[in-house]
Amino acid sequence: MDLHILWDSTVFRILCTVLALLVVQMVVRQFLAQIVRRVVRTHKYPTKHEERQREDTLVTIFRTASAVVLWIIGIIVVLSEMHVRIGPLLTSAGVVSVVVGFGAQNAIKDFLAGIFIIMENQFRVGDIITVAGAAGTVSGAVESVTIRITRLRDLDGALHIVRNGDISIATNLSFGFSNVNIDIPVAYNANIETVKEVMNRIGDALAAEEVWEKRIVEPIQFLRVDSFGHSAVNIKALGKVMPGDQWDVAGEFRKRIIPAFKQAGIEIPLPQRVIHKA
């Protein structure tokens, strides 16, 4: 077949257009990733982890936006190759968009909320958050953030897809740093100074170990006698750790405090009830 005739074939030109779009999209994805990471690194972040989270979030957003723009252009080019008049279609689309706009208020709300989430750096890919809205409250690790939705993965592995416009309160549990906030009950006859010494010793020892030292910013330490319970005095301990490490560090501290209290003769009492016979 003559190459000139082949090139004049509408189907062939459409296939070339689609192939070119795929190639351009791959190049743009890599180019945008490099540009975004270079720009993000010009700003100072407390940790490399936070810098990486910001990079991943912005890369996802720009890649999605560039893909939408490229394929809109591609569709217009394909339609022109098929000799479809674009002008009347755009005019009709403008009229339809006005009609659809009245029913798309929620989508517009989602887009605006997504823009503010990204611009204000409220949460990033990898953050652990709790979001509350009209439908309830969900928690999980942020897998992706787009202009319209946020995807959260909880501990059970369930994926929650939340519309950005539905988020009324977003609580970020791993932004900058996290606190380990522990309440431990001890018996009323326990020596509080001994309790304080044991808790501080365990906290310091944990923070000094190679496995944990990079995850602990400030060791877990005795804070105060927090409250009086029915059968125990509640002691509060507090420490500062890297974002998202509060649960692992708190679990390890609790595991070590049980034998340490037992060795020091400090009782963690069971609930008790006193019954008086008439």
C-alpha cells in the first residue's frame, strides 16, 4: 500500500494521535514528578518523611490534571480528524454545562475543598487521619488525595473513599510529630515516687535502644496523677515520637511496664466491688 494513501487514512491518523498522546503523557508524568520534587525540596520541612509525603501528594495531583488536559486535547483532535464540527459541539456543551451545573453543586464543592486541602497542606499521602462529616467518622492512612476525593485505608484493610466536600473536620494524627499519651492504673497503696521512677526508667531505656531511638523524639515520662478511680489511681505518662509511631511505641512501653511494675511490687489492680451485708 502507498504510504501516502496510508497516511491519509483517518483511522491511521487517529491511531497515531492516540499513540502520540500516550507517549506525551508518559514524558509529562516523569517531567512533572522531577519538577514537583525539585520545587518541594526548596522549602524546608521538619523531616525527610514529611517532604516525601508532600512530594507524593502534589505529584499525584499534577499527573491527574495533566492527563485530563491531554486527553481533552486528544478528543478534540480525534473529532476534527473525523470531520466533526467542533464549534457547534462546544456551544452545545456550554448550554448543557449550565444546565448540569445546577445539579453539580456537590461536585463543585468537592473540587473547591480539594484545592484548599492541597494548598493548605492539611494532610498528605501517608498521613494517618480521622475525618468527620455528615455520614459519620472514618479513620485510616491516606492512600491518595485528588481534587475530588480522598482514599483512606483502615487497619482492617478496608478502603474508604471520602468526598472532599463532605469533610467537616479532619484530624491529622501524624503531622510533624505525634504524642504517646498513656494512662496506667496503679493500686491506692502504691508509692507514687516509685511508680514515677520505674516509668521514667523504662521510658529512658526504650529511647536509648537502637531499634527505637530514631522513632522517639522525647522519652515517655511520668506526667501526673491524673485521676482517682473506683479501685485504682490513674497515672498519665507522655512522650513525643515521630509521626505515626505512637501506637508501636506505646505498645512496647506497656509490654515492658508490666514486668517492671511486678518486680518493683507495684500492683495494677483489677476492678473491685465492696458488698456490705445488712
